[in-house]
Amino acid sequence: MSQTVDRALSILPLLAQGPADLGQVADRLGVHKSTALRLLRTLHEHGLVYRQQDQRYRLGARLFALAQEAVENLDVREIAHPHLAALNERTGHTVHLAVHEDGEVLYIDKVESRYPVRMYSRIGKPVAITVAAVAKLLLADLPEPERRALAAKLDYPRYTPRSTPDAAAFLQELATVREQGWATDLGGHEESINCVAAPIRGADGRVVAAMSVSAPNVVVTAEELLALLPLVRRTAEAISHDYSGTTPPKEAGATDDE
Amino acid sequence: MSQTVDRALSILPLLAQGPADLGQVADRLGVHKSTALRLLRTLHEHGLVYRQQDQRYRLGARLFALAQEAVENLDVREIAHPHLAALNERTGHTVHLAVHEDGEVLYIDKVESRYPVRMYSRIGKPVAITVAAVAKLLLADLPEPERRALAAKLDYPRYTPRSTPDAAAFLQELATVREQGWATDLGGHEESINCVAAPIRGADGRVVAAMSVSAPNVVVTAEELLALLPLVRRTAEAISHDYSGTTPPKEAGATDDE
DNA sequence: TCCGGGCGTTGCGTCATGCGCAACGCGCAT
DNA sequence: ATGCGCGTTGCGCATGACGCAACGCCCGGA
């Protein structure tokens, strides 16, 4: 709604693809160089953009700091973390925590078993929304019209033969998931990876987050992983309980027993 | 330089401290509610800001995605990573990679030995610039005037009795570091933690990044850690070599992960 | 039930502000 | 030496961002 800010912010995804010089930025924005310069300077002052030695611009450090602070302030994450760690300790598998936001589902925490190496590369990245078990749980809880609208405008990439093929199948799957209160992804994203997930609910019963346990089937079969379902659900319920308890929503009518 | 963008971007750090409603944002910006609304809407459209159910605003998902893409596009990081992993494998200690940007030093990669648990919480976070070994290396390489200016405007918190006390001591330390080509932090940030670090240089000899090995002295004494110095320096040199060699920018490098 | 206050939202008239232009300085390659 | 490409600057004009005031809505108290 604000042209100037809109243009400035459009620079960010542009730079996310890689460094660019002033002319490139101006061209891709469709504005004069002097305009692009002014915007870049403002972004620079706020640390969102950094100018390297060759004068080209890249995304800046403050961006990380902001993302950090944002994720650290998420109270669900903070409350859930010890539970996730415990579950990881017990099962040895990768544990994820995800939330829904504006049509995207993204991981906000992760505890990995074996190789901590590529760990952080996932957090904050949008997940494959049409197949991920956590995504199904989060979207299944949306109000009917929103859910339909979202399902209609999604893409349905065929990662594997087991990927959700289209909106109809997706909505069907969401209905099942909503009813049973848990979800799986059996090779729908990557052939050899299976996941089982459970919802975390707020005091009002709405799904506020979802957690999952994932493992490649070279480690455990899908059946073995599914055997963990009760444990996963219990963990999710424990988190829900902690979360509802410590979330004094100013003044909400129905407060659970405590 | 652009008032509108400036105001809009000022909202981000404000929200980083926690969710806020429209009135609060307008107040703290010193603008009319309608103005704040317009800015917030624009931020929202770009996904930098998210509106939760209670209508309050928080930082949005796109922020994470941007930070992710930014860090993944850093070629130093990509080149260094295997070396860091190897060093971690060999020593068992935590290994860091850091860069300098606009007066801040931040970690862009980390390989941790024992507990992967709190791992991601560090990446992207500014480091204790006056004491961290990697910070000393990065700042020691700055041109004289810049270095002095920066040293003068820094704070010198006394994390421990061994923390760098003031600008004079800091500049002195930087001189030493620059001369010897490596740096340490022996309990300057946290009593029981020691680090040894070495610089990574580009083709022109300038320090582009720094790496360090850290360990609590309950695991190894400072002396034992210092014994790793040659290994650390050799690793840093290997990275420098790789980096200088492959510096010719890979144009249109659409490296798809996954 | 009605009323009042607090919140987000809207349309509008004004003028500050962001815009493109054109000219300049600089480095680099010819 | 010379021209080109780049980032940078100052400026006059009109666009677009501003604050105002009025509205709708929800909630809580009377």
C-alpha cells in the first residue's frame, strides 16, 4: 500500500538470489538508479543490506539477528523444546516443530540425532506444504473456507509417486487427518523418508503448532516408525498442556483444570 | 534517507522485542495510527510481519526464509564447511566460522561436538566483539582509521576479569593478533571457555572470515587447546586456498539444494 | 438493553517527500 | 590520452505519503 516501502522491500528477495549492483537493482525494480540508490541506502542504514568490497549489495546481518530474535520470542518453541529434546533422546530420530503462517508452514525448531552438520539449514525454511505431515495437521485445523481457498491455490508438485496429486486429494487427506488427530508422510516428499506427526493445541483447542518424528526407512521401517505414534501423541499432548497452562491470554473464558 | 522506508524498517526491531498492536507501533514510531497501519500493511504483504489472531503484529516468516537464503549464498561458508566438519571430526570440539559486517561480527557456521541441542541458536547472532578470538582477527585486519573509529565506539563489557577492559587494550591486542596471525580468547567471554582462532584470507590477502575451535576447560586445559593451534592454522590456510582458487564468481549459479 | 470507550479502519485534502532527470567524478580498459 | 560504465549528486516537479476526522465494531459497565 505504500509504494516507496513496497519497492524497498522488493529489493530483499531480489538480493536473496545473490549479490547485485545498483544498475541491476534499478532495472529489476523498474525505477531510476537514483531511486534505487536511495532505497538501498535506507536498507543499508538499517543493516538489512550489506555492501561488499566490489560495491555490490547483499542481504545484511541484521536480517539474521531479527530472525533470531523472532524465533526466540516464540513461546511455543520455548515450551516445546525440552519435550522435543527428550523425544529425540528416547527415539534417536529427528524431531521437528512447525507452525502455520499466511499459507506457509515452516519449521521453527529441530533436534537431529546423528549429523548435526546440516542442521540449521532447515529452520525457517518453508516445508513442502502439500505432503509434510506437520503441514497437514496445521492446515486441517483451518476454518473450512480458508482451507478450501488455500488448497485451491497451492501447487501440487509430484516429489514422488506418493505425493498428494491435487487439491481434491489434499482436502480429503486433511479431513482424515482432522478426524484422527495425527498425520503421516510416508515417502511423499522423499522416497525413503517417513514421518509421523501430532498436533499441539492452545487452550481454545485450536492447533497452534505441530511436531513430527522423521526417519529414513533404511533405519526403521514405516511400521516401526508408526509404532512410535502413541509416544509422539503423548509428547504433543504434554506440550499442549504446558502451553495452555502458561499462556494467560489476558482473560479467556474457559481455563483448563490446573 | 527515505523517510517512509526508514519508518517502516524501524518497525522491525520494535517487533523483535515482542508482539505489539497498532497503537503501540504508532506511538513508538511517533506517527499517526493511519500511517503506521499503511506501513504495517506493506510489511505484511511482503511477509516480513505477521498478524496473529489477537490482531497484534509480530515478525513474519519471510524473514527466516531471507536469512536462510542469504547465509546459504555465502560462498565462504560453503567452501569452508567441509574443512570445519573435518576439524570437528578430528578434535571433537566446537568449530565456528565468522565474518565481519558493518561493525558487527557474526557466526555464519558452526559444527558442534556433543550436544546438537542449542546449536542453531547461535548462528547469525552477533558475537562478543571485544573478546571473541574470531572478532579480533577480523577487526585486526581493518584499515587503521576504521579500526580506531570502531574501537572507540564499542562498549567493553566485563564479562569476566579477563575481558578486554577498554579501547586502548583492545587496539593493543589487535596489533598483537595482526602480527602473529592468530588469536585466542582464554576465558574472556565465559570463565571456563577457551578458544583459538585463525584467519581465512581472500586472494588479495585480506581477511574475509575467521574460524575458531572452542572448548570448556573441564574438557581440555588452555594449554592443550593451544596445542591445536598449528592444526587450526593449517585448516584456515586450506580454506583460504580453496576460497582464493574458486573465487572467480560462478555466474548464474542456481545451486538447487534438496 | 443501552451507552461509552478503545480499538482498527477509511476517505480525503494538503503539502512534504520521493521521484526522474541531467550532470558530474571516478576507475578501467582501450 | 580517451571514452565508456559505473555510482553519486542537486534539483524542480508532481506524486504519493501524511494527519485529520469520522466510522464501525467489539466489549464491559451501568
